[in-house]
Amino acid sequence: MQFIQESLIKLITETSTNLPPDVRQAMSWSLGQETPKTQSSLALNIIASNIDMAEEGESPICQDTGMPTFFIKTPVGFNQIVFQKEVRKAIQEATRRGKLRPNSVDSITGKNSGDNLGPGTPVIHFEQWEEEDVEVRLLLKGGGCENKNIQYSVPCQLDHLGRADRTLEGVHKCILHAVWQAQGQGCSPGAVGVCIGGDRTAGYDYAKHQLLRTLDDTNPDPQLARMEQQIMEEANRLGVGTMGFGGKVSLIGCKIGAINRLPASFFVSVAYDCWAFRRLGVRLDAASGAIRQWLYRDPARPVEKLAKESGFPLTGREVVLETPLTEEKVRGLKVGDVVLINGLIYTGRDEAHAYLMKNPAPVDLQGSVLYHCGPVAMKQGDGWKITAAGPTTSMREEPYQGEIIRRFGIRAVMGKGGMGKKTLEALQKHGAVYLNAIGGAAQYYARAITAVEGVSLFELGVPEAMWHLRVKDLMALVTMDAHGNSLHASVEEATGKALETVGAKSSG
């Protein structure tokens, strides 16, 4: 199979950097639905620019390149053991080239393997079929949206919807609840793959299989086809909106499948995927490994640009923040303000937060901006270049954030999806704000980084290290301020009421 490595690396690269046409079409539709000049519209325009940048530069759409998950069909008699070794080599090489972020972490030691290889990584599902070619489908699903997967055991009680029974109406309620609970933490607008039935393991697996369907297909089961369409209409009336900012588009796809279950169990499993819905496939010649056909896309068809204008158009109303920040400057900010950050900022994710709870900071964080970000970083001579740098989900840091703000004098925390009551209280007490960057916009934010001035805690691995980044006009929205206001809490409350209304109408 002389061409197998070239073919697999091409598949991995295209999946990471170029959204498939059906997802592009759905995002284009989303852009047309939102009210201009709203926060969701602003976020969608940045997302559109980011999608274009990633394709043009052949760089990761989102810095979280996810858990590489392969669905492979091979002819009878084909050596799957050899093919699996080739897949692993391709993953290792794509990581070295910066098309994938090193995401494989030892669950016992916490050590990052550095090459996306390890027990369980990548995930490879093999199946035989009576065809001559090898079919390979690849799904790159990031941790932020993976954390918003949810499984229901019905009958159960659901917030704002009451009891969900072992009926299609009960399933309907579960899916609506799944979309609502994701809010902005799943990088909405998103898509859901759903499995009705199975056991706990098979349910999640089959739900993820639904994400291999195109967003514009029609379910062959008429009942499920009706439910998919109805969920799409109702979910987009909830008002979650892009990034959870509120708005008209919360869901770009709903795909439902059903498998048999045990009499004692009735599971509804939901695999939530973000707008950066990275899924492609190829058919390979079984003898040579050469690509015979692309799935989901026609490589001969030019890629249409999504963005109507380049980047983020300035209005003159943006607040410019120069680091280090003063308490006076920060307390002057309010929810809804758009800020442009200039100066030195620091990244810090889960492991850095755990470290700071027990140790002195490796740098002076007084007046700093702490960015919840695990970038893609490439060695460049004696230094580093950040090639993808979007935000990660901030809620994971909720147990630590308030104490870290107090202890180190941090004035701004930046990430996506918002944070909870403990952090909001700390922002108010100590004079700090939460800044919401646009989830998945890894290329947009990488281009705001003018230099990497250092790195601390590198032993934690590239995503978890504390990177010292010099930035210019890095854009974010104030969504939690030092006066006790939270856009995230307001949207969650408003969408909860909308969920009650939508649920009542669908039940009726």
C-alpha cells in the first residue's frame, strides 16, 4: 500500500482544516438568520472568517482537534492489523506537522504523550463489507462539545420540561433538554446525534454514528424524520444562540437513530457536536492505498468563502485594554462591552489551575489576563509559533477560579461558555471581569498573537502549559462584570422559560 500514508495524512489534514460542504451550508444559513449587529451575529461573522482562514492556510479550524475517531470498512480478508498500524503512523505525523494538537493524556499519570498515540488513542472502529475498496470516515470531535454529551434513563424528571416517559414524546423532551443544557459551553450552534435504545455503551456509540450522516439528509424512518425536523424548529426557538449569547440559531443539525434495548432499560443518548463539525471520509484502493473517492466533498469544486467581510469590523465603540490592567479600568467595564486587548497575556487551563492552587505562580499575574486556551504550538528555531489559539470551556475551572483571582490579582479571565456563581462573586469582590472569546475561532485568535515571549509549566504538555503571549487587538466580549452581572445566567434563565413554553406546545 505505497500511497496509504499520503492518503491518510491528507484525510486528517482536510478534516482538521476544512469543514465539509453540508456544514458550510448550515453555517451560511445561520449567518442569514441572525439579526445584524447583535452579539450572536458578531460571533457568527468571526466564525465565518475563521473557517475561511483555516481553509486558506491549511491550519486547524479549532485548536482542540479532538479525539481522532475512525470508522473503517474493509473488504473480506483485508489485513486490519497492518492498516491500524498505518493509521497510527499517520496520526503521529499529522501531529508533528501541527494539523492535530497533542491531545492524548495518560489517565493515571496525567502525562501527555505528545504525539496523539496511547491506549485508546486514536479510536478505531473496524467493520467488514462486501466491497473492493477500503472506506475510512474520520470524526474530530473536541473536548468542549464532548463534555456536553448527555445520556438519559427514562422515565426521568427534566428541568423546565417535567417528566419524560418511555415514549417518543419523552425522547423528544430529552433531545430538547440536551440542546438547552449545552448553552454556549458546547460552542453553539451545534448538532446532535441521538440514539434511542441500546445499552449505555452501545447508545453513545450509535449516537456518535448519527453524526456521520449529512446535515441535509432525510431519515428513512418517517417518525424519526418528523421528530428531527420538529426538534430543529423548536430548538431554534429556545434563544440560546451562537456561543450562548442569545439569538435565533442554536442547532444546525439533528440526526436520530434507534436500536433495540433491554426491557429494563430505556436510554436516550445524545452526542453533541459544535459548529466546528469536522467530519470527512475517503474510499481507498485496497491494494495501493490511493484515494479513489472523497466522501462528503468534491475536491474539484472550489470552496466558497463564508465571510462577507474580513475579520471583525471596528465600530469605534470597542474598549481598548492595555495589560497589565488596573482595577479602575476593569470596574468601568460592563456586560455587553466589546474589548480589544493589547499587551502580554497568559494561558492557563485545567492543569495550570490545579498547579496554581498549590504553588506560587511562575510569572507575575498581577493585573493580568488569564486565557483559558490550549493552543497548537510549533517549534520555530529557538522559539515558538502559535498556529491555533481559540478558547476552551471555562466552566471546568469554576472550582478554582475565584481563589486564583484573589491570590494572584488577576483582572480578567477569558474563555468560552461563561462561569458560575463562585467566580461571579470573586469578580465583584476583587475587581475582575470574564471575557468571552469566540469558541473554535482558532485561526482568528492566532492571528492576534504577535509573539510568544515564553512558556512556563511546559512539563504539563503543550495544551496545558502556561504560554506568555504578546497580542494586538485580541477581541472578546464582557459577559460577566465586576458589578455582579452575567449574560450567561440571564440567557440560561430566559431560555429555560422558552423551553417550558416549547415543551408545553409540543406535548399539547
